[in-house]
Amino acid sequence: MQAELDVPVAECHPLFLQTPASVEFNKLRKRLLRHVRQAIEDFAMVKPGERWLVALSGGKDSYGLLALLLDLKWRGLLPVDLLGCNLDQGQPNFPKHILPDFLNQYGIQHRIEYRDTYSIVTDKLPESATYCSLCSRLRRGHLYRIAREEGCSALVLGHHREDILETFFMNLFHGGRLAAMPPKLLNDEGDMMVLRPLAYAAEADLAKFADAMQFPIIPCDLCGSQEGLQRNTMKAMLDDIETRMPGRKDTMIRALTNVRPSHLMDRKLFDFSALEIGPDDKADAA
């Protein structure tokens, strides 16, 4: 995999024509590409010839996701068609021109859809409530619809390593279950894959990448609502752990890929009643 990323590309996607020529940026770009390719391979995301709908919010993560997927496609390493999509949800002061101007500038196929879900959310919830959860569910439903209309088999989202870990600890502390954001998920209707190719990518790397690429970032607080207190608490906890013990986030991500049901307590996953002491002393093997 690394050798393929090291092969010089005679040309590049227009997005990368003005990128920094520094060794530091090239290492960052290669690292992110390597992480994306690893996630795509580990979780069997690609079926050649399919079409992916790449959700774009205007934040650093979705810009980075789109750029990295286009980079891999340009190199001949991602045999799928890509369609960028932004759902304008009617938030006050949303700068409608930024994403279309950006996508048109670089000749990126896209679709911009307007649906006033903001009014629905503000009508259903009190002003003191956090809008993010309901807003996200409404957005996801429209993105599924758009993907079907565009003949896409997958909805691709920009959730990264920290998003997955924060979700895991939110479920652990508040939901009483071991669950996170899977890199690959079949939707409830069974007709659409949800893919997260940034599953191994660090948020800090994506922030540096977005800054170097000079993406026109759209702030996420246009509606006056911030991400819920629980997720912010998990983010602060994980950052504190990483500061005290560098490398723990990568270790925790690896732990999510190395689950041992016999060493947990879920009786639906492991038949504890079938454990018996035998002549070969197989109890420890479980």
C-alpha cells in the first residue's frame, strides 16, 4: 500500500495544484491517505463501478474526506464514482454560495439540496434544547433519499477516529452498552451502505490538512446550537488521556477491532452455560 502512495503522480487533481510543497505536508497527506485506504480495505467498502454520495457540511472533516477520496480516485486507487452533496437545512445566515463556488471551481460533481429542516427542529424543540440530534436524523433521511435518486449505493460520512471514540464512551457511560460508530453499516431499509473511511484518521491531522488546503470552512454553530454537553465531556476526557499518555487513542481504536466476547458479560454473544471442565482443560481456552 505504502509503495503505491509513494509513486509520483505526473499530474494531480486540481484541488492539490496549490498545496504546500513542504515535507511536513507531504507526510501528513500520505498518512491520511494511508489511513483512508486501510479503512476501505479492512472493512471491504469498495465494489468497483459503484457510486458514492459524499456528504458535505462545509466543515473540515467533510472537506478532508472529499479531497482524500478524490486524491485516491485520481491515483487509480478508488474505482468508484463520487458525487458531493450538501443539504442546506435553512439555518439562519447560512452562506449558500461557499460550497457551490468551491465545488464548481475544481470541477467536482455535486448536488446542492435545500430542505428547511431547521424550522421543523425549532418548532419541535424548546429554545433551551440542543438541536443537533434531531437535526442530524432529519438530515440523514434526506441524504438517503438523495442517494437513491442519484443511483448511489453508499452514503459516505466524515466521522473520524475521535468521533468513534467519543460515541463509544457516550454509550458506555450513558447508554449502558458497548457500541460505537461502525466504519461500515447497512441502513435499516437494507438498501444503502453508510461508510466512514476516516475511521482511523486523527481529528488533529484533519485540522492541519484543512488549514494547509485552505478550505473555505463554514462554522457549525450557525443555528446557535452547539454539540451536546455529553459529547464535549467525552472529547475533553479523551484529550486529557492522550495528553497524559500519548498514543492511547490509537490503542483504544485498536481495542475496538479486537473484541473477545468470552471475556465480557453479554450472554447473547457467548454461551457461558456451555462452559464445562473437560479432560483437556479447555476452560482457559475460552
